[in-house]
Amino acid sequence: MSSIIGIYWIDGPRLLHECASVISKFMISVGNKDERLQYWHKTGKNWKDRIRPEVSDISLELRQNISEQDGLPIAEFGYRFSAWNGINSEFRVDISANLGNVSGIGSNNINLRFGDGWRKCVD
């Protein structure tokens, strides 16, 4: 069973580079806590596809949220982002974010999903 830690807020950044900046600061902050959280990789890709926690890298990975009905972008729902720490074990961590939401439906958020091995670190 995994554990999730998240931060949520209503008002947040709206522009792509502002959203990337928030994610960058978050990634750097958690990376300062544990070396296993310093390196991130594109989700669903080869672990060699590294994403640096810099605005320029994250901006390239942000995707506009889309409608489930027709697949078209919904600007007021903002952007989504996901990555993982490249560790295929109990110490895997996935990061996901939804930022730039100005629709009044849902929230802006960043979540970390921790593998079971992390429980040993806090028990």
C-alpha cells in the first residue's frame, strides 16, 4: 500500500512558466530532504529520460488538461505534470501536479505517492 502526501490550494499560478516554477521549487525542496528525491524522470518512459527540477525542463513536460469527451484542451483547467524518481522498488516515488486551474471546479495541487519502503523511514 502506498502513501500520498499532497498540497492543495484554490488560487494559484495561471501561466505555464509560473506553474513550472511552483513545481520546480517543490521538487528542489523535497530533493533537499532525501537524495532519492533529487532525480526525476518522465512517467512511462525509460528511466534515462531525466527531468531536471528546473523551470525550462518542467515547462516542456507540462500538458494542458483536456476534455474527456472530445480530447480538446480546456484552458481554464490549467496544466498537468507527472514524473517519478526512477527507483523501481519499494522506494519509488511518483509526483503529479495540476496547476493553473481557474475554473472554480477542482483545485490546484501537487501530490507525492510513496512506495511502501518509505514507511520504514518514518516508523
